[in-house]
Amino acid sequence: MEDMKKAVLDGFEKAYGTKDGVKAYFAAGRVNLIGEHTDYNAGHVFPCALTIGTYGAAKKRDDNKMRFISLNYEGSSVVETSLNDLTPSDEAGWTNYPKGVVWAFEKRGFKLPCGFDMAIYGNIPAGSGLSSSASLEVLTGFILRDLFGFDVTNQDLALIGQYSENNYNGCNCGIMDQFAVAMGKENNAIFLDTADLSFEYAPIRLEGCKIVITNTNKKHKLTDSQYNARRSSCELALSELQKVIDIKGLGELSIEEFEAHKDAIPDEDRRRKAKHAVYENQRTIEAVAALKAGDLNKFGELMNASHVSLRDDYDVTGEELDTLAEEAWKIPGVIGSRMTGGGFGGCTVSIVKDEAIDTFKEQVGKAYKEKIGYDCTFYTVEIGGGPAVL
């Protein structure tokens, strides 16, 4: 982390000509262990922050300008905008994310008295589904709080980040990603009820095992994908169910209640989407109970079942993610493996016994290359904490 701090401060100095009074910051990426596409259905999720994420350096200005640079791209130039121009645009590219957070702060009544310069460097693989956008949003909010003394909590930062992504960047995401980044705790996952934002930290004890993330290297962009369409299907299914049962979200339903009332959803495809939301929520509750009881094998079985549901009912996996999961299931020592994130590309998350990690990488990597035609990438990860001043 010290190397990254130095790199982002050096990059800031190169771009803006000074290091005086500049501070460095970090916000994590996240991986969701189980509970996918439940966070906009008033269900439970079980994500954790990672030790990879987005590093930033920032300093206040004495005018209204905001200047941004990403150090991830060799020879990238400074993007300049103004507090007077907080409209999203295609030309703004990635800077629409920090601009959106500034816009969302102002919507809450936190008007910036001046602009700022900012440099970022991320080591989350782009388009991997490990929440590089949420990481950047929470990082920006954390920087604004620190620079301008705004009275907001970390949970507020999550809500501001989600609001900006929904309303400024046009992706109708749930709260999970921003919440996991803003509220992360080292060596703990977050068991979050998205219906009311009640949560508890659950220690992750993986004696003799590691979390391995496998990147399909197929980029996805949620705003361009069918993510919003899935959410619309669930909202319509909910409105149909509400004609026969008094609920505010699909996450309120038990499996038995869903099965008793599912015929209220006339469209078969929409019924399958709702089924996933209900069953996945119950799987997540069951998985956390299994983890608390020390039953890692049961947790792994539920991870596998989650992937099958995301493949067969929710239809968000695709050949790349299915190949990774299905090849992982063949290997002794793999406790569980499933897609993580929005889908349509991105990553799988697997719990693998230490002695099986090399075999896992070799066999899954070989099978993936043969079937898909290019390599996947493996990351053995650790669970990190929330945003920080470095």
C-alpha cells in the first residue's frame, strides 16, 4: 500500500506540479460471496471489501475548476471541468463517476465552496465486476468529506454513491456495492438486509482455504447490459404478486409463499426471474447460518446452487462464467464456486483448499483457454477494510 501511495502522490505532482498539502486516500473493491441480484429486491447480500481498490490523491483549489487524471493509462491527460457544469456527458468518460458524486452531494445540500484537483490509480481489473465504479464513487465521497468537512457517515457515502450511479450515470444498481466498499471491515463479510440496511459483520474463517477470484477477461458494462432489464422484470413481477399478497419486496417472501402465489406472474420468464430473487435470498440467509456454524462445505454447496440459479433462472452468466464455474466444480478441494457481480462477464469467486489452488488454476485455466480462446486471470485475495486516509 505504501508503494501505491507513493505512486499516486508522484502522479499527482507530475500532473499538477505540486505535492504540497496533497493527501492520499484508498477505497476498496468488493466481491460478493453469495446473494446476487437480491439487493434491489429487498433481499440479503453477503459481500466483503478487498485489499485491491482505488487510490486517490487530492487537493482543494481556490477557484471552481475540478481537474481529474487517471494514472492507469500511460500518457493520459488531465480532464478539466467546473462546478458550474455538473452535467453527465459521453466526452467526460470515467470522470462522470466522481462528477456524479459531487452532483449527488449538492443534491443533499452539500455545496462545494471551491473545486479540487484529483489523481486516481486503481488496481481493480476494469470491467471485472469487482465494483471499480463503486470504489471510485466511495473514494470520491470520502475525499470530499475529508477536504470540505462535510457531516456525512460512511453509510451516507454508500447511499450518495448509489444515488449518483442510479441518477447521474444511469445504472439502476442496488446498494450492495457501495455499502460493501464504504462499510468494509478487515477479515469480515457484511450480512446486509437491503430492505432496511440493517447489517452485521460476520468473521470469515477459512482455515486451510483461500478466496480465489477468476476473471473471464470479458469486459462488461452494466449500463450497457441487460442489468436494468432484469430489475424491471423483478419490479413488474412484484407488482403482479402484490395483487394477491401484501409485500413490499420479493425478499419478504419465503420459498413456500412464493410457490403458493407464483401463478400471479403470468409470464414464465418473469416468473423465473422472481423465483431467483426469492430463492437466492433464502440461500444467502442459509449460507451465513452455515458459516456461523462452521459448516464451510454447506456454504460451498449454496454457492454452487447460486450459480445454477443465476444461469438457469436469472440468465446472467454466459459461456465464459459458466465454463469457469463448471470446470471449478470438477476439482477436488474446491469448496464452492459461482459468478459474482452483475454477470454478463466479469468474475467468479471460489473457495479453494490451499493444497488445491495450483491444480485449480492449472486445470480451470487450461479448459477455459481451450473453450473460450483466450486466458482467464486468477487473483488470490484477502478481505480488507473501509475507505482510509493513507
